[in-house]
Amino acid sequence: MTDPTPSDPTTSVLRKVMLITGASGGIGAELARVAALKGHNLALVARNRTALDALADEIARYPGRTAPRPLVFACDLAAPEAPAALERLLAEAGAEPEILVNNAGYGLLGEAAESDLAVQLGVIDLNIRALTELSLRFAKPLIANRGRMLNVASVAAFMPGPGMAIYYASKAYVLSFSEALALELAPYGVSVTALCPGPVPTGFGERAGFGDKMGFVKLAYVPAPAVAQAGYDAMMAGKRVEIPGLLTKIMVWAAALTPKSFLLKNVAALQLRRKKEGAE
């Protein structure tokens, strides 16, 4: 974890921020761009400091933008001490979240029993533990500001995923946790939204091990900027669950109606096809 070092000296007056994790690329970076155009003060979190600084500099140059340069925090949220350290550094920077966006996450392609154990536990640490800890650590400032929370889940949340078992299960947790937390925090004026995108062309596939090999699933692709806009709009409207894209909604609806044994075999076949294509 490194200290925030934004070049703008007015950063010290920055108070209410939208905190976005996994902001160095993909959906997270696009959410930052959408929010910046809406005038939000931002705090950006990811492992890649260079990418974060580039995004913060880009946003700071937006025509007519009066908010300070976004705060930048380079850290690996999968590390057990990272969420507490992030909370401390935000406080030291004189900032607190009025909006929390839990976007950081990754997956691993392969059968669970044959895949790297440490990497799979890392998926749990980031996708589940870090998201949960950040949500609970920042619940008080969100309540004080009658704020909002956006948790990025996936259509994977709606079905088991043999071939990516840990990732699918982690996203089911995010969806369940978000819906429950939405009800618990509603009396305090805080909304919680679960964003459940389908396949999005980002760097996720490279880290998961299948690159851009998605086969027929590419038909349901929704670009990251469109997913980010849908997620932002749903969050600001106080929606509990948002599934961007018509074909993605149809996929979720069809999965709910499909016999579980048939669904499991087809998801497993899809992951096997990804693995073979990714190895070519």
C-alpha cells in the first residue's frame, strides 16, 4: 500500500468522494470516467499505480471540471491488511466515501481441484473478503451521507460454474450479500446496487486464462463504457439489481428455467471450450 500523492495541492480539502476499486482499467475505469463527467470527487484504487495516475491525470484535464484531481491509492486489496490501511489513508487525506464502488475482482479458468490453490484463495480474498470488509468499514460514512453502494457481481451469480467454480460462487455471494445489505441499509437512506454484467471485453479474460476466447457468448458482449453507464444510472436510481443488455437478461432468464443438470453440463462445456481455445 502506498500513500496517495496527487499533484493537486487542493486535494486536502477533498471530503466526500466516490471510492472506486479496480479502477485501473475495464469497468472500473469507465465508471470513474462516467462519475467524473457527473462532477463527483473521486478516489481510485487498484494495484497498478501507473494506470491509476494516468486515469487521474486524464480526468483532471476534463473541460470544465472543477473538482480536484482524483486521489490515487495503489494497493492489492486481496492482502488481509489492505482494507484497514485504505480506510486509514482516506482519513489521513481528509476524505470519506459517500459512494462506494466495489469493482475489484478476478477469476481463474480451470477445474477447482486441479487449479492453483493459492490463486483460488486469492479470488475469495478479493471478490468476497475485501468486498465485504470495505462494505462494512465504510457503512458508517455511507449512512452519515445517505450514500450509495455499487457492488459489481456478474451473470455468473445466477448459476453454478463448473470450470470456474470459485469465481461463479464468489459472484453469487456478491449478489446475495448486496441484496440483503440493500434491505438492511434502506432505513438509513443508503441504497445498494448489484451490477451483473455478462461478458465484457476487458482484461479480465487475460488474467482468468482464456484471453478473448468466448465463442458464441460474444453475441452478448456489452462494451465496458455501456456497462459502466448502466451501473451508474442504476445506482443513482437506487435499483437493487442491474443486468445490462437485452441478451444478457435473456441469458439469466433462460438459466433460471433450465434444469440444473443440463445447465451444469453446458456451463462446463463452455469453460472447457474456452480453455482449449485459450491454449491455441
